[in-house]
Amino acid sequence: MIQTLNVECLCLLALALRLILIAYGEWQDHTMLVKYTDVDYYVFTDAAQYITNGQSPYNRATYRYTPLLAWMLMPNVYLSPVFGKLLFVLSDVIAGYFMHQILLLRGVDGKTSKVCSSVWLFNPIAMTVSSRGNAESITIMLVLGTLYFIMKKCTKTAAFLYATAVHFRIYPATYCLSLFLLLDEDYTGIKQPTKRTLNFIRSFINPSRVQLVFVSTMTFISLTVLCYIMYGQEFVEETYLYHLTRRDIRHNFSVYFYMLYLTSESRWSFVVGVVTFLPQVVLLVAVSCWLYRDLPFCCFVQTFLFVTFNKVCTSQYFLWYLSLLPVILPTLKLKVQDAITMATLWFLGQALWLLPAYYLEFQGQNTFLYIWAAGILFFAINVWILIKLLYAHVHKPMFSKGKLVKWNLKDK
């Protein structure tokens, strides 16, 4: 069925399914004790309510996002409480459309592109998360838009979308080095001599890189200054500093969780929190320098590493790299049984973690050690999966001599 429909019909069908989930969610919220709507969605709506009352969105406890999100959801107050959900599912579908277009640009045939993008469009996890009122789809849409416009060589548009994505969420900042390095002479198509130091500097700082740095920097600064003027230091602390210095000692998937929990009252607590960033930084820089020529795969690996090695890791973070999986699927030389094994282990690792987490949270039993052990196992599974994907990936530079390189899937 997927191959017989055009991408526009697939997007409309995916949107319709998400709208059905929103309608079901409204029914469940009004009739059942367990709510369908994400707790964060109520936080977003309350923050929007504060803005309509002329107050700061940060008056709402636990609102730690850009005020732009609260402004965007003001129609939740004026029009309908489901407006934000409609915005999120629409962003989700647009992200799926970007995936399809990215694959077409790389030379993937239309049928394969539709199948790969449908992995996201009809993914039950993605559909459920956006229809419950989770805002991750906005950042995901902006990231995929950045990749699309980079491939179209619309550098300024890509830079604007990229800076906006970083403003909404910090994690896309990990792509900055790989984006910068990508815009070399293979991107511009202008080869310059590099024998002299001055010529090397000129070749390193080309017009495309200047555009990327200038537009992205000015966009990010403008958004940040605007928000700072309106909400002051509170905006900086809640939107950025909280996430950078965050040491969540509640149970989560992070391999560092138990260590941070045990040292939470120690005078070395802050130092331990900072040290946990080092593996991330080293790996992200190394991957940027290694894989930047194949940007979609590079971004996928960077996001996977960032989430896996982060000191706080929750289920919604998995969407960050799952959203990039469809655009690299055609380049993975994987056997069906290998793919099934990886998926099975990935879900099994989460299930083994969720079991002791349930007994801790709902039964009040001390299962911290078991949660930590399950977290280590899940970490090992993720590292193994990433290694398998690195070996399975058919690497091909995105640009050569100023032109976008098409994938030759027959070589797989």
C-alpha cells in the first residue's frame, strides 16, 4: 500500500492517524484515571497562561524551555487546549516529509524513499509521543530541515533553521563542528592552493562557512537577546544553565545515574557532574572530524553517542536519533536477522530497566542497584548496536567538486 501512494497521501494519512490519537487522548483524559496527555503538555499550557496574564512563563514550576514555545502555545488558552498537540503532530509529519525529500536528493528511488520515511510517519512511538503533547517534534523538524537545505546548498536557510533548533534544544549544538567542516571545497566546488599559510587560511574560511557561522550566530544571539530582554537571567538559568549543570539523581537510563545519586551530597558532586561530560566531548569531536563528509550519518552517530553517554537519559531522548534513522537506512548493509536482533536487544534492555524502576517508583522498594545494573546492560547494548551500525554503513561523501553525490545502492 505504501508504495502505491504518493508521499503527499502518506503524509495526510499519517496526520489523520495522529489526529485520531489526539481525539482518543481527549476521551481518555476525561474518562480514565490514567491520563493520555503528557505531563509536560500541562506545563506548556500553564506557561502560556502566565504569558497571557502578562507574567513570566517561568512562574510555572518545571518550565525549563525557551519562552518561544510558550508563546507558540498561547492559542491553547485563546482557542483550544489541543492547539499545541495539533502543532506538534503537524511538525512530526513535516519531519517525515523532509526525510523523504532528503532520500530523493541522495538518489534513492521513490519507492524506497517512501518506505524509509514511513518508518517515521507510521512509527507508533513517534505518533504517540507527538499526539500526547510532547514538543520534541519541533526540534526534530528543524534538524531535518537543516539537513535538507544543506543538501540543497541553501546555506543561509540551513543556518537559520539550525540556530533555531539549538535555541529550542541544546543537543543539536553537537553538530556545529561537522556542519562547519562539511562546507569545504567539495561543497563550494572551488579548489584553492594550500601551500602557503595564507592560502590555507583562505581555503579554510570560505564564503559558505562565513555564511553558516554568521547567520547561525546572529539568529541564535537575536533569539537569546529577545528572550533575555523579556525575562532576564531567569530565562538563561532555566533554558540553558539548568540543562548544562543538571545532575538528575532520580532513576533514569543513564549509566552515570547511580554514581550521581551516591555523590549528590558530596563536595565533589559538581566536579563529578562536569567530568561526565568529558567522554561525550571527546567522542563527539572525534566523530565530527571522522564522518563529517557524510553528514546525515554523522549527525545520527553524534546524537546516538550524546544520548548514550549523557548523564541524564530518558525515553524521549531516544526520538532524537530515531528521527535520523530513516535517512540512513538505505546505506546500512544489514541482514534482516541482524536488524531484528538489534531491535530486540534494544527493547529488551529497556524492559529489564523498567521492571526494577516500577518496583522503586510504585512499590517503594529499594531497587537502585538493580536499576543501575540494568542501565549498564542497556548502555552496553547501545554501544554494541552503534558499533554494528558503523560497520554496516556504506560511507559516501555528501558533496564532491561542488555537487551533491548520489548513492549507488547497487553497491550495497
